[in-house]
Amino acid sequence: MPHRDFDVASLARYLHLTPQQVLRLAERGKLPGRKVAGQWRFPRAEVHHWLEDRIGAAEDDAQLAQLENVVCQPAAGPSETSFTSLTELMPLEAIAIPLKAKTRNSVVSAMVDLAVQTGWLWDKQTMVEAILAREAMYPTALENGVALLHPRRPLGSILSQPLVCLGITSSGVPFGGNSLTDVFFLICSVDDPGHLRILTRLSRVITLEGVLESLRSAGDAPTARSVIQQAEIVLP
């Protein structure tokens, strides 16, 4: 099996940095790496988690677009997730308006139920436990009232393909952030590179002006799905 870790040169190509920049970041503890036999090695899974944090901290679409360009490179690693639109991964039965849930645990359970009813996820309990564990580690709720639910690591063994679910509650739910949350996405990925691609695209969509307002005013699943589809069309 080929070595899956990045070395300095391959990580530099992946991140659009120079090898010298990668070395400086690594030596300052800014990159998830370690020296093996005197050479820096960067585990792909840890680099993916580092990039996920960068996606969450991005302040505008320009930064997200740059990150999307990074995670869509072949250097990110092989992925079973190839899509041109999020709506390919979001069948109508994966959307609930309103989502009937009023607590964090009931939200997670209801969102996973959406995934189960598509037929693409066949182990509800494992997914629920993985999402709750991720939320306990660090809540996925954002200040704009959106939560991007996902396990810490992709669960490809219980999925037939990648999937995105959407649920919008009729009122806000305390979900671990500083404000109430009413728009919930569930990202079910089969591998790390695919997860980053979905997460980055979704993050870009929800930062577009008017998208969240349109989702909150959508009265049914087809309308909400159309909002996502139209938003992707206008992404620069």
C-alpha cells in the first residue's frame, strides 16, 4: 500500500505554498505534522481536519473559493465523491420543512432519519452516535443560525453514496452556539476528500446574500432544493 502521508513537497503543492512556507508552518506547530527519521510527514486525515477548521474560520467567499480549489485537487487523495451540484446529493426525501425537533438530540435523530429514508444510509444508531460525539467535541453551530452536522470521520461503511440532508425548524433550537439554530445540514460522506469538497461548497452557498433568508421562507422541500441549486449557479 502506498504511503498516504504528505511530505513537505507534496503538501506544498497541495496547499499552493512553497516548501519553505510549509517548513516554517510545521516548525511553528501550525500544521499537523511530525518528524519521522528526520523528515517531516503530514498524515492526510490530520491535514483534512486542519483544512476543515480553516473552512469553518473562513470570513468570506474569496477565502472559501480558494479553499475549494485546494480540496478539489487530485492531491487531496482519491474520492468517491464527484458532483457538479449539491442537489445531486440531496434528494427531496432528504429535506424536511419544517423539521419537527426542539432539542439537540431530537434534531440529530430527525436529521439522521432523513438520511435513512433515502435508502442511502442503513445504520441510524451508528450515525447518530458519531454526530453526537462530534458535537460534544466541538459544536457545528454557526453564528448565522446554521449547523453543519457531520461525524468526526466519514462513515463509508454504512453509506451507499455521499448524501446531504436539510432540515429547517419552525423556531430556533439551542445547539451549542451563542445563538439559536434553525437551519440544519447533515453531511454524510464516504471519504475525507469528498467530505471537504461537500463542506466547502456548502459553506460557500450559505454565505451568499439572501440564501438563508430564502431557505427560511421556503414552504416545502422542492422550493428549498431550488434555492440551493440556484445559489450554486451564481457562485463565482
